[in-house]
Amino acid sequence: MPQRYRRIGHFKDVTTFRAQLGELGVVLPMDDVILSAMQRSPMGLPCTVGGFTVGNRWCIHPMEGWDATSDGLPSEHTIRRWHNFGLSGAKLIWGGEAVAVQRDGRANPNQLCYAPGNVDGMRELRRTLVDAHATRFGNTDDLLVGLQLTHSGRFCRPNDKVRLEPRIAYHHLLLDKKFNIDPDDDSVVLTDDDLKRMIDNYITCATMAADVGFQFVDVKHCHGYLGHELLSAYNRPGPFGGDLEGRTKFLRDIVAGIRARRPQLMIGVRLSVFDVPPFHPDPAVGVAQDGKLGPGVPDDFAQAMPNYPGFGCKRDAPLTPDLTEPVRLLEIMRDDLGVAIVNLSAGSPYYNPHIQRPAFFPPSDGYQPPEDPIVGCVRQVQVVRELKQRVPGLPMVGTAYTYFQEYLPHVAQAVVRDGWVDFVGVGRLVLSYPDLPADTLETGSLQKPNLLCRTFSDCTTAPRNGMISGCFPLDDYYKELPEAEQLKDVKRAIRERLKVL
């Protein structure tokens, strides 16, 4: 339960935070002070990606708002978020947010999606971001902006915010059970022809992205969505499963098609480099009086042994990462596919969120952290460090930094200086404090520490209950929306319901 762990805000300075890292037995470099660009902060140094010079080492991760129109066009909320991306000061904008390459591949009915009539909307989003950056910082010659392309696969909800309409790569014993998929229903399994048509849609969407000015596209392979799931399709028959060559055919064919249509367009990949089995609240602990579920424990994966279907984990001990195949995949991306840059993550928000985005306060319907969230963050940082050592020459963006809060800039400077990673990415943080990168580089300080993301997870609880996403606790824009009161009512109802379980 969170009571065992200390909040980041309770550490009064770098020294006490370092001491906590020591108590936890984790290794993480950290500077004593925040440096401005004038003081030669490592975060202010340029980095070359695919022949393009990116102006600094801050990256904004894709952040969705579940707030597009039903036709997949940006709303005023979407446009505001992209405007804030431009104001952030980060010189690498990783995809803005996920855009479904086809309507039925959306994770929710209000996700951006490609359609011929939506091209102007995508152009407007990019222009909004670039114009905001130009107004605030002047120079955009060193600003690299991409678009993330996705199909949600197992987690498609294209027509209803609650009802899953899964399209899966293969039947997964544990995930089928967790998400109520009939293991005997092969109608939800994508055929080879389905995947070939989808590849064409990725290529079409990438072509659109290039034509409206995006400099790269991300062929998304993370967080349990389709591209990621195909990487663990060991037992899928045919050309898209089996060995690593088969399990990467989807990616390789998409990249080849994009190269043929728009050879100047850079390609990136956001990748979950390791996974673990799904987790659930520990029923032995029960529900506390405050209406919170127990800490997470892994589902019984013995039934899926001895060869658990997970990418980047030991198949005979799936709670342990195994980077053998991730290293090989990154080498393929670098040497064979010409991928310009990768953005490395882990796990999935749907079934093991403490692995993917550690939080002190999980979503209202989620299990409590089974480990100090610091441990989960450092795990990802250390894995990226190892991959950076084993696959040199491929620019890498790191993830899981938001939770460091006051000490994020101190850690970011140190890991970049020490060569652990090339870019430090922030996601949830940008919803509450979008211009943290600019503040640190311009002033060597956090000008608005009251806006630091404290991982309250309202940005997840809200969309899980049919509302738009945003930082309702800290962003005045969202505080004033009707959804803010609705969210309070939803959270109150969840707490009361859990108390009677």
C-alpha cells in the first residue's frame, strides 16, 4: 500500500532523495543543482537524429486526451494540448498523440484517426504546435515533430467508450481471460490479409503525415497495442508469427512501404522493450476503509508455462526481463530498417501499469503499487542504459522520469551527461507543467513547482469513466470544466462501492 512508501515531495533536498535511493538499493545518477542552458546543461545540448540536428535533449511523449470528435478530428481541447507541446521548450515532439490508421483501430471513439477528410485537421495540429514554439522561442529550425501511428488491436473501442471490440494477433491465455475474450472465438483474430490491408493503411497515413509537414512518424510497438502484441506472437501460424523474422514482418513491411512512398520521411518506433504478466489487486489484502484496492500481484501464469508469450521477458520466468530479443530487434531497426530513433517504454497501462508508468496514486479502480514507484522508474532507466550500451549508434528516448518530480531535472542532466540515454521524455508532466523544459533551460530552476505532476492519475480515471483526459487537480483549464465535478462524483462512488466489497 502507498503508506509504506514516501512521497517524492517529502524529500527536502537532493541529499535526502539520494539517501532514499540508497535505502531502496537502486543506482541512479543525479546532479546537485539544475543547470541552465547558459551553464551548459546537458539537456541544452543538440543531438543529431537521422541527419537532423535537434536543439536540446527534452522530448514530449505522445499524450492523448480522448477528446477528438467522433470523426477523428481535433477538438479545441486537442488543439490546446498541442499548443502547449509547442510552448514546452522541448525540441523533440514524439508524435503528439496516437493517431489510428483506420477507424476501427481506435482505442476510444474520440481518438484521432486517419481519413481523407481529416488531413487538414492533422495539418492544423502541427501548425498550431510549430507556431506556438516559434512565437515563444523564435527558432524552429531545430524542432523535430513526429506523428504516432497506431492500431489498438486487443484494446479497440472504436464505437463505445466501454465496449471492447478486440482485434488480436493471437489468443493469449491470461489476457483473453482478463479482457473477456472467448479463447475459442477466432473471429477476433486478425487474418494475414487483414494485416496486409492494415500495413497499407499505415503507409497511407505516413504519407499524409509527410505531406502536411511532419518530419517523422512513429510506428507504434508498445503498451499492448497491435504492433507490440505481434512481437510476442510466437505461436501464430503463417508469415506474421513464429520466429523473430516473422514477428517483425509487420514492422518491416510498413517501413519498406513508407520508404517507397516518402523516402525523406524519418521513421521512429516507440517500443515496450520488456513485458511481464498482467497484475490484479491482491484479494488477500482486501479493500481498505478508504476504499482502495489491495497492492498488485501477478495473475497466475503457471497455466501459460513453460513458454509464456511475452516479449522481452524470460519465457520460463516471465517476471524477469530478458533483453536478448529486444537487443536483436533494435539492431534490426538500426542496421536493416534505417530507423532514425527509438522511444523505449515497458509493459502496458492496461494490465501492469506499475511497470509502464509508476504512480503513487493509481487510478481509482486500480491496484495499489506493489513496489515503491521509484524502483519501477529506475528499472526502466537502467534497462535503457543497458540497451544504449549494447546497441550504440541508435538515438534513444527514455521513459518513466515524471515520477521523479522535483528531482527530474537533476536526474535528466546526469543520465544524459553519462550517456545512459540521448533524450529524456516526459508525458503526464506536460499536462500540468508543459513548460518545465523551458523553465529549467532558461532559469536553471523550477519556476512553478506547484504544477509538478504528483501522479494523481485523474488523467486516467477520467477517460476510464467516459470523460476527456487532462490534469484536473492542477490545470485551471480542466478545473473549470463540468467534467471536473463529474470526476469527483465518479471517484467518490468508486470509493463507496469498494468499501462494501
